[in-house]
Amino acid sequence: MPDPVRLRRTIEQATAAFLNTPGRRGRIIALSAASDVLVVGDMHGNVENFRRAMQHAALATHPHRHLVFQELVHGPHQYPIGGDKSHQLVDLLAALKVQHPHQVHMLLGNHELSQWTGQWIAKADAELNDLFRLGVSSAYGAAADSIYNAYERLFAALPLAVRTPNRVFLSHSLPSAQRLDSFDVAVLEQFPTPPNALQPGGSVHALVWGRDTRDATAAAFLKMVDADLLITGHIPCPNGFSVPNHRQLILDSMGTPSSFCLFPSDRRITHTELVACVHAL
């Protein structure tokens, strides 16, 4: 495990970098000088897939490439003495953001939202927030509270969406059809976010929890955010990715197979071209 003092400093630096990312307005980032974008789906603690994404991105040799992560926490890997190891991905993300502050982005997902706001989230009779916190304690002992508080501040700083110059919109998910009428698109440009938007029934909660992938829902949402194509995660895909409609691409980067999408962002592309940019991770 890294030294807790140095780790906390890195997380704090990453948090500041997320808040000061060029093109950020509220909780949305509008990329400008981007030649291409590599985006992955949910990883849920998969350190090896995180490293593969870094290798594929090769940010040091591609200064105009952007790398977008989502959903890192709450995974299947646990410490022998108990607790979820997925906080290790947050550590890696923080270090990478500090190294490439303008090129690395992390979208707020429903699991990070739940961990940050203390909303119950369970799977297989286990409360995932508690397992995550226990994992931090297993790793950092007496320094665990300090590290955990730094994680919470980082989650609170994460953007909700990235918009590319060629009208591709990246978010963890999209609101369901029944939530679209009450969805306040203006919340994307607000920071701090109104607390009620983070709770069930609120716009942020609807954005990261929705599972409605019908063509009409995606079309209506894209009209609201003034974009043409949508890339999300959130929904597991047996083949590593899914094409649920004519406007959306879903990526899953947790297990095997896993996928990423590396697409040009300096020219308009079609949905067919976007899907052709999907590769095995």
C-alpha cells in the first residue's frame, strides 16, 4: 500500500485538478482541443483492466487524446481480513489525474454517488458502502478515516458528463422516460449540486441510475443535452459492449470480455462509425 500521507496529498491534488479541468462548467466538461477520446465502461475494482486502458491510451505520446473512466468502486475483490479492494482504483485514478490533469476524466457513477452520499446500495446481501469503508480500514489502519474523507471529497468533485467537439455525450447513464419530464438539465452546470438533486427522485440520481435504453428515450435525452450520440456504462454487457438503439453505445470494462471505445472527436461521426471504434480491452 502507498504511504498514507503521500496518498492523501495525491488525492487532494487530483480533487483540485478535477475541479479545475479546462472546459469545466458546473459538473459538465466541454472538450475543445481533443483529437480523439478513449472511454471505458464500469471497472468495479479491476486493476488489470485499468492498467490496460492506460496502456491503450498512451497519453504521454498522444497529448490531444482524452481518457474517460467511470464506475471504479464496489468490486468482487476483498482483503483476507475483510473489505473491498476497489479503493485501489481510486488511488490509481488520483495519481493518473495528477500526472495528466487535462486529459484524464472520471464520470460520477451511481456507486460513487451512493458511497459519497451514504445511500444504501447492496448486492448479494452485502452492503457495498460498508465493504468499501472496511477495505480502506484494512489497507490504511489508523490513517483510514483521513484517506476515506479524501475519497469523499474527490467523489464530490467528479463531473457528471463530458461533451466532445463532435457532439458525442458521455455520461454514466441517462434518465428513464418517466424521469425525463422532471429532469433538470441545468443541474449539469451547477456546482455545488443542490442536495435534492442527489437523492432518489432528483436529476443527478436519475442520470446515474436510469436503465431505459429505448431509442425514443435516448433521442429525447440527447435533444435535452444538445448532442447527437451517447456513450454510457452502468448496464452489464455479456459481450463487453452493447448497442441498444441507433444513438447509444454501452461499454462494460469490468470482466472478460471487456471493451473500450477510441473514437475521433475532431470530426462528425455516425453511430455506425462510433460502434466500429469499439475494441477489446
